[in-house]
Amino acid sequence: MSLFSRIASLCRNLIRKGKVEQELSDEVSSYVDLATRAKIKEGLTERDARREALVDLGGVEQVKEQVREVRLGHFLDTRWQDLRFGLRTLRKAPIFSLTVALVLALGIGSTALMFTIVNSVLVQGPPYPQADRLYMLWQNIPQEDHVTFSAREFNAWKKQTEVFETLSTYMGNGFALSSAGDPELLFGYLVTPSLFRTLGTNAALGRVFLDEEGEVGKDHVVILSHSVWRDKFAQRPDVLGRPIVLNGEPYTVVGVMPPEFDFPQADAKLWAPAALDGPFFQQHPDAHFLRVIGRLKSGVTPQRLQTEVDLLGKRVDAPDDETSRHYYAVSLKEFATGQLHNPLLVLLAAVGFLLLIACANVANLMLARANARQGEIAIRAAMGASRRRLIAQLLTEAGVLASIGGIAGLAIAVWGLDLLKLFGAENIPELAHAHLDRMALSFVFLISTAAGLVFGVGPAFTASRTSFQTALKGTTRSTTGADRTRQALVFIEVTLAAVLLIGCALMMRSFLTLMQVDPGFRPENVVTANAGLMKERYPDAASILRLYQTSLASVRSLPGVQAAGTVTHLPFGGNDWGNGFEIEGQPAPAGVEYSAQMRPASPGYFPALGISLKQGREFTESDNETAPGVAIVNEMLAKRFWPNESPLGKKIRFHKDWLSIVGVSGNVKHSRLDANSDAEIYVPYPQVPEDVMKFVGRDMNYVVRSANPASTAGELRRAIRALDPQMVVKITTMQALIHDSIAQPRFRTWLIGIFSIFALTLACLGIYGVIAYLVTQRYKEIGIRLALGATRSNILQLILARTLKLTAAGILAGLIAAFFLSRFLRTILFGITVHDPITFVAVPACLIAIALLAGYLPARRATRVDPVTSLRYE
Amino acid sequence: MKEKKADLLQGTLHLLILKALAAQALHGLGVSNRINQITKGTFQVKPGSLFPALHRMEESGWLKSSWGDSENNRRAKYYTLTKAGRRQLEAETEDWLTISVGITSALRAT
């Protein structure tokens, strides 16, 4: 009964508040009237009676407030009042409110952005069901890590069923699509049909492969990616069952994958079955180019997996295989995102610092504002507001600001993510999977609340302690407590900013060092063209060689060409070819097979790319199929096997025939600027064995050094197309390829640079704020000093010295902290140590200069003080 | 009349108000006077305590109020006990008597 009545009263109190208040007013004034009447009856005059009645009452507003305090719904009502009042006061101070909201939005937004990326990429991992059960198999052999599998090895592994529920394999392949418009080379993958089962995904349209489609004769089916379906087939549902021509042969489309499916990489445009029993794989059973992925049987732990893989590895090797192989498993998540782990965490820490700086900044702003509002708060207290009520009201204001900052921050995070994906997605494909989900939203909510508390609680508590007298008198001196808090906050800001800037400077120096690495050749003014030779038009080595000869002659005659050559595997072209080799007279120890990168190259290749020849000569036209077999080795290989003599004339072989070494070339960085070079063996095109050439010669990479690269590019395409109109040709420059190869370090350096700029700006604003405030507090003192004979420059020095005192401690603390924290950057720094002295000296020096700059404006204002007017200041 | 200011627990105030209104409807000042009367001058309830208590009890459903004319033809808010209020009065009276017997005997013990 009581509960029902209370609920009814609650509703009435909230909804009909006006009426309730009016009644209360009437009731209290009625009480006063009755009391007055009673006193008149006792003999007092009307005026005295009324006065006494009011005194007895204790104050009309006070009584009403006491009633309100016990009223049901009072809490909600006051919160609502606080909210409206808070919004009004914030509207009346637009600059303050906007500044706080902006600062918070930057801090919260950046943090939310990085959190989203870390969550999507690192925490959630690959988007397949139970993706933590997916593992890839790799092997190490002497001289080479992280080697792929051969068809024979895969089949042997497939027979072992102890650990894997399903085991699948895939390899990249070029598909020339020639039925929909211009012939276009699409990059796709040959996959065993069980791959989709292993991953646990289904097609969006149609179906995935059936197991029998892995057999020869049934394998001319294909699954399209969503982007190909959209771009080339206009998303027509009738594409299923349609025959399309790939690499000159008819394939039937059986399915289309969902838009977000991009296994194994974002460049996958279509998937076709890998017929492991078919001619392609059977002809090269020992060529290692298969990637293997499997799903663990339930109950198999990662530790057990590794032990089993070790054991099974010994069983799997072919009896005549002398190479010692070490097999191991890597989780798919680790493989896909392992190298992003450290950079992303560093960036996350960086935004954490930024957020803290932002909160410190806002706290300072709130303190300053609370100080300025002392008069208003004192009046509210005098009107009957309890300390608790004042704190609640100030906290509500902080809450409103935190909410606005949080919502704006969320907007920044959303836009920022879209921007990042736009600029970075091509080179950092993992970004494509980053999306804002419930976790990210909860995170934003959490840090907004935490931020609100952090910068709201302090000022709320200090401000509500306002003493009435000092406030109403109009003196706006802050207490020493508040002063010290402000300085402590700036100290924190400067320290954090210093750490962040040192980290940023380290990463920038590292990136600059990376950019300046000598790749071993001269990439300027070099145009490259990648031509894909389709099997049906170039079925054998002879046809490849014919094209090689005619195209080279044609390319060489183009205007502006200074040198031209071809190579099968271009540096930074994404491909390589490792093969075993032998040195005559230096047999390899047991269980070891020497391995080097093989590079069939044409005459003119070395001058075109700008690789220096250290000894001997480069290839000429006379190194043809009838001439004695020759090879050029790079310096690394030469020094390893012939440290004290010239290798010229010595014999080396990678196939049946011994080749005579005729030249030594400089080392070249082939796939990464920050990796070491490999041993390389160059051989002339015509001398490559036929059965090897028709396999490795599928990519013809033209390297053209030209005085006018832009026009040469167009001419090059025309020249190649003239020889074969159906050829798919990709033209780019060497510099562009190198540029793309360092996209990820570039990306993370940009990001930390942006965060550091934000942090530095905020720290400067913080310093500026405190010094400006200090100057206004000391107007009188400055005026007196000036009156007593101090020069303007004395005052300037005084204020700047104060600025220095304020910031030096923070910079020093930041320096020490950075010294200990920079070890976390070890894995992502290139070419400089984590305690790089130049950085650790230059950054603090710059910070001191910037801090002095931040204090300069208020200092200048201080020098303009007119002693006479300043004495009137309190 | 000498006013003895004694600390009133809120619970006791509720009990006194219920008792004061048991006989007849009263307005705020009337309740205060009646409490003073029935406690023989021990308790003089100030408006600052009285009004909050009256409103709380009305929200709980023990009192109900209506506006009427007072002695000097001014409008005043009169409170009466509801049925629930009467039940509450009985319950609280019994509680109080039990407590006071217990405490009295405790104080008398040697």
C-alpha cells in the first residue's frame, strides 16, 4: 500500500512539479499567516507579530528547501536541474566549453580509434569461426627460414591425421580473364577444395568447392570474390553456372564469396581448385610453393601441436631427401598480424599518453574556471545549497562536458577510421577488418566517464569549499593548494608529452634511416613493366625466348632509353625463386643444402637497374643456348665461398650443368629494405634449362632506365602490346615499388607524428594557461617592480625563468621515463638504438625552446603592465 | 512557557504527528501546537522538521491533505489520518511501548 502511494507521489512530484511547488508555497505562507494571527492574539502589533513569526519559521526558502530535500524524486529532480543549469552555464562560456569539448574529443577520439584497430586486428584476429584453432605449417631448412611446401610434402602431411581435423593448401596464381572486356590479369589462388571447410566459411552466392572438384577433369570451376563480381559482372546473379575463360580455358563459376572474405590476402580476386594429382603439380612434385593451413582437432593444445609436428616431421621426409628440415606450426593470427603486434601496441600506448595529457589540460581549465566562479558559488551556498549539492552540480557540469567530448570523440574515431582505411588499406590490408563494434562503444563510454571523473572531481571538491567572505568581497586569488595543483598538472602534461615526443622522434629517425637504405641499385628514372605470359600462348621455353628476344630489341629502340633488360624476379616485385646450388670443389656438409636466389636476367639488366659490377663482365648476346654455360654471382656468395681469391672462372651449378662464373655483382635488397641481402646467382635467359624456364619464365619483368620516364612508360606499354595485344602488362616505376614496400613503417610513423603534434599542442596550451594566469595573479607585484626601477626585459626574464622552472622538471622527468620505456620500441626501430643520443638530446632541447615560446606571450603582456593601473588590482 | 528542546528522532516525530492527528484534522501550525500540548510542553516542533515529516508521511500514504478554511478565514492545508495511517499509528505505538518497557527495566536494574 505504502509502495503504491509512494510511486503515485513520485510521478506527481515529477510531472506536476509546478503545482506541487505552488502548494508548498501556499502552505508555508499560510503557516506564517496563522502564526502571525496567533502572536497578534498574544498582544503584539501586526508588524512585530509577522516579524517574529518569520523568525520562528527560520526562513521561508530554507523550510521549503528542507521539504524538497525529503521529497520523493528529489534526486532525479536535482539531477535534471543540474543538467539544465550546467548546459546554461556552458552556453554562457562558449570558448571554455568548446575548448574543453575539443580537447576531450581529440583525446577520446584518438584513443577510441586505436582501441578499435587493436581490438579488431590483434584481439579478435582472423574473422573465421574459432580462428584460434587455425594453424599454418612451415619449415626451416639450413640457410633459409619460413619455407613453403612441395606437393609431395603436403600429401605426406595430409596422411597424418593425429593433430589436424582438416589440412588444406593454397598458392597464388595469375589468371588472365579474357571474356569480360579487355584481357585483365587477376591475381587469385589455387586451393584444395577443403580450404573453405578448414576456414569454416561459405559462399554468399552459390557454393564452395566440392571435394571431387580437386580431381583432374572436374577442376575447371572457379569462385569469384565479391569485388570481381561487382566490377566485372555487375553483380548479376546469373553469373553462376556461366562459363568464363581464364588463362585460355573455360571455367564455370560456381560461387561468389561475401564482401569481407579475403583469404589469404586482400589481393585475392578468385579461387580455383588445385588439382594436386594433375599435370601442373605432378611435373614439379618437389617445387616448394604451397602454403599449408589446417584446423586443429578438438582437444589438441598448441603445445601438443608443436610436439606432434616435430615428431611427424621426421616421419614425413622422403627417404632420398638429404636436406634436414625442421617443421613448425604458426597460428593464423600470429601469421596474419604478428608483425603488427608491437607497432600497434606502441601506438595504443601513445594515444593513452595523449588522453592523459588531454585530461590534465581539461582539469586545469576546470580549475581556472571554478576559481573564476567563486562569487557565483558563494551566493548559491548562501542561498541554502549544501556542499553536497554544489559538488553534485559541478560534477554534472563535468559530466556534460565529458559526454559532449565522448560523442564528438566517437565521431572523430569513426571518421578517422574511414580516413585511415582510405589511405592505408592498400598497403596495410589488415586495416580492412577494423570496425567499430560494441566493445569499442563501451570503451568510449568507459573512458568518457573516467575522464569526466578525473577532471571533474578535483575542481568540484575544491570549489565547493569556497569561503563566503573572500568570495563575496570579490578577491579572486586562488589558494596555494589550487596553484600547486595546476602546476602539478602541467608537470604531468609536460612529462607525458616529452616521453611521447622522444618516442615519436625515435620512430621518425628510424623511418628516415629506412628510407635512405641503399637498395644496391639506383632506382631513379627506372620504369618497370610486368608482363604475364599465358600458358596457352607461350607453352614452352622456345616461345618464351622468342618473345624475350623480339621484345628486348623493340624496347631498346624506344626513344630516351638509356639501358634496358629483363629479369624473371624483380626486386620489390613480390616474387622470388630460391634454389639449391653446388660449388665445384666445395661440397656442402652432410644434411646441408646450399640455397641461393636464382635470377635469370638479360644483357642490359645490370646497367638498366644500376647494379654495380664488382668483377668480370655482365651477360652479352653471345651467352646463348649454344655457348658455354655462365653465371654471375653476387658479392655475398663470392665472399662466402672465395674469400681470398676471385671467383671468376670457378664453377657453380643449380641444375645439371656446371656454369662458369664470369662476373660478380653488388648485393641487392630484393624484398625488404630492412632485411639483409641474399646470395644471388644470375644466369642468362637462353641458358636456363627448358623445363625450368617454362615455369619460372611466366613473368617477364622489363627494366628500363630512361631520361624521360613518364613518356617511356607509355611507349613501353605500346611496344609490348604491339608484340602481343593480349598480353596483360603492369607498368610502374622502381621508386614506386620501393615506396610501397615501406608503407607500414610510413603509416605508423605518420600516426605517431599526428598524436605527438596533438600532445605537444595541448602541453603548450597548458603551459601558456598557467603562465598567463600567473601573470594576472601578479599584476600588482609586477607593477611595483616596474615602479621600483625594473626594466621591461627584467620582467621578461623573470616570467621566462618562471616558465623554465615550471617545465624543466617535467622535461627531465620525461627524459628519464623515456630512457626506461624506449626499450619497448626495440623491435620496430631500424638503424638506431633505443637510446639514440641525438634524439635524447635534441628533443628536450626543442621542448625547452617550445616551452619558452609558450610562456613568451604572457611574458610580453607582463612587460606591458602599466604600474599605475596594476596597483589598483587586487 | 519554558521550551525544552529535546532531540527528536525522526521516528518519534512520525509517531507524535500520527497521534496528534488521530482525533481531528489539523493544519501545520495546529499539528505543532497539538504536539506541544500532548507532550506537555516537552517537544516544540519547528517548521523545518515538521513540514518535511508531514510531506514524507503524506507520500507514504499515511496522511492525506486537503485545503480548507482556517479559524481566521484564511486557506490552510489540513491533514488527516488515512486508514493505513491509523494502522501505522497502532503498530508504532505498540513498538514504542515495548521498547520503552524494555529500556525502563534496563535502567532500573542494579
